[in-house]
Amino acid sequence: MVSEHLFAARQRMLNQHLRARGITDERVLAAMQRVPREEFVPEALRPHAYDDRALPVEFEQSISQPYTVAFMAQAAQLEGQGRVLEIGTGTGYGAAVLACLVAEVFTVERWPELCNTATQRLERLGFRNVVTKLGDGSLGWAEQSPFDAIIVAAAAERLPAAFFDQLSEGGRIILPIGEPGSGQTMFRFTRRNGELQEESLGMFSFVPLVCDQ
């Protein structure tokens, strides 16, 4: 049962932080309303679950602010029967939102403890169409490709080659690119006739994408 405080905070998030800032995809808004963000943050931070800001989690990582999660989902132009690869599972919040929007979500996390707790949390909350994997996110997930969209919740210095190889024709990659600590530019890459069309979507701030190689 959601407390009155959290219910009111969730409605404020939808109206003041998402709709007011240009999130217009009603499917994305419905997904953001459905997923209980308080289940994905540390217990002490639950009263702030619907603040429009990133919150710290284990291993010096963070859960992205709601606007960023909604923005990336909207930018990916997702369809109900789609297959999505998420890089950077974190607490599992982004994967849960994506699970409300597409048929299958495959998500990769490099920290074992985060991967394990996210897997358990997603199962407990009933998100059955999410598959998690422990590994180097920059390598994607070749065995499950191709994907209709690849959404990367960490900043890279450049587009990893594996993402292009694993993207279906017409598919989209949503990826922040830039140096850590200075803000990054969000890009949407769309695969057309074997090439990538590039669009800049504005400035954001992410933790770096850590590669094992």
C-alpha cells in the first residue's frame, strides 16, 4: 500500500517534473506512474524517491533522476513488441520502466552485488520480462541480439562498436557521450541502411561506462 505522501509525490513527479519538461509520450508517463521508485532506493532515501534528482546507491553508483529515465525511454521511441538492451542495470529501476513499454528487456550490470540485488528486486516486484546479466556492458549482449533499442545509463567516451553490430535495422541507440565530471551530450543513433544517423539531444550527467578491456 502506497502512503499518501509517496502517492502525492509520484503525482507531482508526473505533472511537475515530467509533463512540464516535455515528456509527452503517454505510454512512458504511464510506465513512470506504475513503477514504485521507492522500492529501488535505499530505505533511508524512500521519502525522497520521487524527487527529480539522482540518488546515491551502493558502490558509488546512483539511480538516475526520474526525468532522465523518462527522457531516454521517450527518445528511444519504443513499441510494445520491441526488444531492448539496457546497459547499466543499477538498482533495476530503468529496466522496470522499460519492462512496462516493451516485450523483452535485457539488462547488463558489471557490479555483482548490484546485479544480484536488482535481479531479486525485479523478480519480487513481478517484472517477468526482464533478463539480467553480469558482464561488461560495453560489449552489449550478442547472444540476445538484434535489439530494437539500446539504452545506456552510463557515459562513454565514444560509441562502442558492439552496439552497432547488435542493433536491428531502424533501431535506436540512446547514449550519453563525454568526459566524466564535465557533463555529457545525449545522442540518439538510428540505424538506416547499414549506417548510423546521429542526433544530439542535450546535456546530461552520468557515471562513466566502465569497460573491462
